[in-house]
Amino acid sequence: MNFIENSSAIQLLNELGVSLDVLFQALWKHVLTVEVLRLRYKDNNLRDSLEKFFSPRDKKDSEAEAVNYFQEFGGSEFWNTTELRIKEIVSRTEKSVAAEMGAESSSVLAKIRGGKAVSEQEKREYQEKCQRAVSSVQMLKLHKVVDALQDVLEDKQKQYFIVIDDLDTNWASSEIRYRLIRALIEAIKKFRKIRNLKIVIAMRVDLLDTVFRETRDSGFQEEKFEAFFLRLRWEPSDLIDIMDRRIRKVLKDQYTKNDVGFYDVFQEKIGSEPTTKYITDRIAGRPRDAILFLNFIFQEAEGKTQITKRVIQQAEVLYSSSRATSLCQEWHDRFPNLHKYLNLLKGLNSRFLVSEFPLASLNDLLLDCVGFTSPDEISLLALEIAERGKGFENHAEALSFLNNVFSALFVVGAIGAKFEATGRPEWASNAAATPYHREFELNTQIYIHPMLYRHYGVRPIGTPK
């Protein structure tokens, strides 16, 4: 996708604030249409099947539009390479922008990037020209192609699935990537009418949170998207089953032909706590973390006759450090300085009231923020305070700043909280929707997640009831 963000036309449109949503949705609809056709005709001669379907004879109006689109965008080469087809669409956009803007396009882009003033009147004129350019390549015929897919997938008893993953990898710069992902979410709505086709997007909650936050526009209502989401949650019993399967696979391949399970390898308890609970409490409800912890345990148990409490705790040091690093990587786009905020947890009790937090440690954070090269919402607030040269004006200001830090740590899953004295501890991973901000009162009970105990030297004082 690099050629999308490297396109001078796309860069100009982006700099001028012209909405790229329609164009990006068209790109995804094209990609998904090609993949549906691949699935449908994979067992046949794709070329012959498509040319038969797209032949202009005896077609309904919607299918005739699909034929025109098919012929316009490559004819018999339509399906050969998705990348080339996307490049074709981007190329058309560039030509359309050039036709509207003429020789001005490159000079306008250089002017904006050089920080030179562009009057509001000029900007509006440029925006109108570019918006016309984008509208001219909206490819209305593509909508007809999507409609025609219902006839392509004529066997309603046969189900088709497309799974899209790895959206968190760096396949484009952050800004363009977020807009492309938002466009993807919007684009798949068009395919929902095809009853025997299911398109599934797999992504982490933090990525979805960032996409909506960065692409939010006027009138945006996140709750309208909730009906499209299925938030995966793993119960402790599910995680134990996964660990059983992992243990069975590892040991059966290397040591035995017999079926083995969790308690064939582990002791029943670590101290007074069941070993299953000790481990599941530390893996944040994520299967990949269960496998990661097990791998560290097997690594530490190499050459030993049994997996003891000491082996598990040695492995936990490695696991805890790994999870702290992963949290910072996963949330880097939103909180690039998360590692500094997590350091505030060092040496604390695993459970404490907000009123018990040592506010003096926030002064060190203020000093650290001065040297941050990638500011975020918390460090910008800290810089504002630090620039006064006096630190926090009063106790209330320090508590307000701490509230922002705790809210961030809550969102990323580093801490949980009991917001009501008679309630249960809440964790972001169990929330019905992604929490953007929470208010922490003086009597709010904070719980540091057990996965971070070892790395930050947290002192366990019991587990929440």
C-alpha cells in the first residue's frame, strides 16, 4: 500500500483536508470483489467463468453495469493482481486531480508543506477542485458489481468467508492506515446483503479504538458500529483448555505418545493458590499470552526433572517483562510514552486507594516529559505544567493529572479499578465498549494487573474478591 501514501495526488488531497473516504472505500470494494470472485471460481477456469458471467448478453441493468466496470478495469486481466488494479484506481485519481488543478498541484503541495500561508479563499477553491476530482473516480459502477455478486454466489447453501488480519502491521503510515481501516469497516457494510458471504475483520481493541479516535468526524456515533462487532473474550476454562492442548502437542512430539494434560506437568498449587488460577490471572484473557507464558516455563524447566514453583516464578520474570514491552508497542500510536507512565507502578502494593498513591513521584514524570520527542495527550499536559517552572500548583492539580495517567493505564489494561465500594473490580478488557476515559475518585481502589507484578516489583497483597 506504500504507493497510495506516496502518491502526490493523495498527499495533496490529504494536506488540503479533502475527504478520501469515498476513494478508499472504492479501493476496498474492488479488492473484496476480486477476492469473492476468486473464491467462487477457484475450482473452475477463472478466465472462462468470469468472461461468461460478464458477457453482455441477456443481462439485467445491474449486471450490465458490472460488465462495463469489468471491461473498464482490465477486462480478462481483472483478477490477476489486486495491487495492479488498486494502482490503476490511484492513477486515475492522479490524472483527475491533474486535470482539475493543472500545473498548480505540485506547487500547492510544496507551498503547504513549506509552511507558506494559503488564504482561506484559495484553500476552498483548491478543495472544491480536488473534491470534484475524487468524485469523478467514485466508480458508481463498482456498486453495481457488488450488487451483481448476489447472482454470482447463486448457491445459497454454500457459505463463503473472507478473513482480514494483520491490520496492525506497518503497511502504511499511521494517518493513511487509520483512514484505510475506517474505509474498510464502512466498505464491508455494502456486502452484508449477500447472505451467504461473511467478511470478518480481526483486529485488536486498541487498534479499533485508535482508528475511531483518529478518524472521528462531525456526526460520528461509535455506538452505531457496535452491532457489527463481536468482542472475543476468553474464560479461564478456555485458556486452561488451550494450555492443555499446547502441553499435549509439545510433550507428545518430543517425549511421549500418551495424552498428557496440565496437571500431568504442573503441581496443583503454587503456595495456597491453584496453579491454573495463578497462571490465568497473569495472562489477561489472551490465548497468545497463555502460550507465551507456557513457553517461558518450558524454557526455564529445560534440564530439570519437574516444574516447580521456583521454575514458574523464574519464567514469570521473563513473561512479565515481555508483557510490559508488548503493552508499550501495542499502544505506541496513542501513548508513545507509556513506558514512563508504567514506571509509576514500581514498588507499589498490588492494591491501593487513589488517595494512597505517592504524588511526589509525579514530579519526576514532569521532568521526564520535557525530553519526550513524541508527545501524547498526557505528556502535553505535563509539559504545560512543567513550563511554569513550579510543578503542580496545588494538591488538586496533581490529582487531576494523576487521573489522566490512571485513565490511560486503565485503557491499556495495566490497572483495573473498583469505582464503587460495593462493586467488583472493572477491567478495560471486560468493558462492553472501549473506555476512552474514566474518573478516579480518592476512594477508588486500584488493582495493578498481575502480569506486571514481577517487572515492576509490585508487592502482592491478596487478590480482589
